[in-house]
Amino acid sequence: DSNGLGDEYYNVIPGYFSDGIHMNSIGTYIQAKAMAPILAGIFSETEARLLNPADVYPADSGSNQYVQNPHMAGAGALPTGWTSSQISGGTATTSIVAADVGDPVNVPWLRITYTGATSSASAHAIRTTLQHPAITAAIKRFDTVAEVRFNSLNTANINRFSYGVDAGAGQIAGATIPINGNGTITEHMVLRDALERNTGLSYSANTLRFYFMLEFSAAAGAVGSIDIRCVSVRGQTA
């Protein structure tokens, strides 16, 4: 899994290591890309994306899938139930983009095009309020899935992107991927995390939100765009 981390003389490529010994985020990404086809040959693949629009808690009380509009339905710049917000000067535009011709999943994308940042404190977030029953301490984690595309994302002035569940005044569970300085990225992936709760507090019905946030590391202009669709959040008790 590490062949791509060195040159033909077995010297490490410095950009893939944090200290000459331990891989940085792009180094571990290259290792994962090398292992992906090998692992796919060992383990059968399963579909993690939510493809059934009826699998939504408000429409089916037997479902524990809490995202109201996972397939980004709507008209205009934002899908129904989704919001866009700048944080400390992080600006972006949003649009609904149709699935590519020939895409077997005929579900549109929410595209976030990042237009600028005023400082290293800048960020931009999209959110949707989850429709869920009362969340007690019995819910240990949130199984979260999102299909994501990076479109010529210039990471020179980006710190990281993160996603998860919050209550409006602090993160409940989340995952963070550092991407600073790893060049221009065009990538298509399905993210899945069993996000452990960091609190045992209970929450009233329909009070939590899913968020997807890009954080800048410096003042910047346009840095590309990210597409997201097929988002699901499921509460788990075990």
C-alpha cells in the first residue's frame, strides 16, 4: 500500500509525510487508493447511499432515517429544507445540479461553489434540520452517509471540511477531514461514519441538524466547488 509514497530509489516523497516517517493526510489517501481494489476483491460491496426517497422518518414512522430531503428535491438555488450560511466571511453560492447523463442514480446534487474568504476564521456551511423522534441517551451514535464530489477544489487556502450532527449551539457528533495544501482535488466518494455522540444529553424531537462545512486557512478567492447528495442520518442504540 506504500509503493506510491516513494520514488524509484525508495526515497520518500516529502509531500506525503508529516515528518519523514508518518504519512500526512494525502499520504494515507494514496495508501487507501492503492488498497481499494484489493479490498473490493475480498469483501463484497454494499450500497450505502439512501436511494429510497420514502425512507424518511416523517413519512415512515418505522424508519430511523432523519434527513427530510436526502435527494435534494426543489427549485431555485437550494433544495427544500436546506440552508446556506457564511461564517466569519466565508462566501459561497449554491445551485441544484442534475445527475450526469448515464448516472444510474438519477438524483440531483446540491452544489456549493466557494467564492471567497476574508480570513483564516472563515467558513461556509450548509445545514438541514433533522426530523426525528426525541433523542435520549440511548442513542449512542449516528450512522451518517453522504455522496460527495470535489470539483477542482484548490486546497491551498483550505483547512478542512467536516460534517455531522449539531444542536445549533455545538457539535453532537461529527467527522473532520484535513485537506490543507494537498493541491487541486477532483474526487468522487461516498462518505460513511458511525459518528459517536460526545454527550449523553437528551434532545427534543426535530431539534438536531445535519451540517456540512468547509473551513478556510487564509483569506482567499474562489477555490472550486463541492457537490453533495444522498445524505442519510440514522440513530443507533448499539
